[in-house]
Amino acid sequence: MKFANPNQFEKMRKEEEGLRNPEDIWDVEVLEDIKREIKEAPSNTNELLEEGELGVESKKCLEKIRTFCHEVSQEYKEEFLSLLERYEKERHLISPKIMDYLLKKRFDLPQFIISHGERANELLSDFGFEAKIDDSNLLLVFQLPKPLAQFWWKGDIGSQGEMSEKIDNAAIEWGRFYRELMPIIWEAQGRHENENDLDFYRINKLGEHDPKKYYYVWEISDWEN
């Protein structure tokens, strides 16, 4: 069969492949919709506190923490989008069906919990910590999106050492996403310590994470106070 227009062949090839595996064929409009949805998604932050019960200094600290959470979420979304585009170019396809599921479950964003007082101490107890935070400080919990929290070791051979696991092209390389997204939280923490005078006192130990509850648990105070 001879095609006068080369695009005709490409269109037919995609249609043929789509009949065999329709969920693995990206549509440009679908990808653009996904990008738009990610960009417009609000921060995934839950506040377990009564702002009216906070003192003046604690309220200032709360505003700084909110800014930190917002900035991390924005930078995370941008990098997540960049990773999706690179994945598409390298033909490590994530089907629209899977992507839609990830977005509905808010798996494209990290989760934050900001808490204070007795609620913060109850949360620490639920996590299995005996620590209690100072009444003037706040508790900040950072958790990775569920796939990264549970499957950070999948794929990306070499960067995670012996704990990494090779996967085939049918699965998502969450190890790669983990490696490229984690510097966002580290850099933001350093920036807000230096520029906004926030003190991040880490409660969970190095290497101590709970895939279902937390990745980092911090007691936050303000250096100015």
C-alpha cells in the first residue's frame, strides 16, 4: 500500500496499535488536560488546629509553614509534569487510565499535616512517638504521594543501591520519580531555614519512615522567637 501523505501511515499505525492496546496510546488532548489539572490542583495540606487558639508568634510561624507547604507543592507539581513529558519522549508510557486514577487519588502531590497543641501530641502518639512538642511550636508532617512512599525502590537501578529493583516497561519507575522529586523538599527546607528563620527539628530518626503515615515529622519553631 502506498501513502501519498506520510502522516497517513503514522495515523494508521497508531490506530492499529490502539486496537491492540488502547490504554497505552497517549492522546495529545488527554495529556494537555492532565497537565492543566495538575497545575490547577491546590496544595494537599490538612490543618489540625484552631487558629484562634494560637498566640501572635505561633500565628506568624503558621503563616511561614503555609508558605513552605505551598512552595513545595508548586515546585513538586512542576517537576512532576516535567517528568511526565520526559517519560513520554522516552516512550515509558503511563496510560491515561492509570494517570486519571493517580490524579483522582491525589497521588501527584505530597501531603502535609500542620498541627498544634494537644492535637499535635495525639498525632505523635498515633505515629508511635513518645515526644511531645512545646506549646508555642507547631507540628509539620510531610508524606510522599502513596506510590512513592510504597514503591520508591522500584526501577532506577543504581541510584538506590542494593535496595533498588529492576522493572519492565509495563510498570512505572517510581524509583526514578522518587530520586528526582525528593531534592525539592530538601532544598525548600534549607531555603526556609536560611531565609524565613524556620527551625525544622526532626522527630523521626534517619531512615525511619512509615509508608502509610509519614516520611518526615518536624517540630517547627521560629528562630526569631
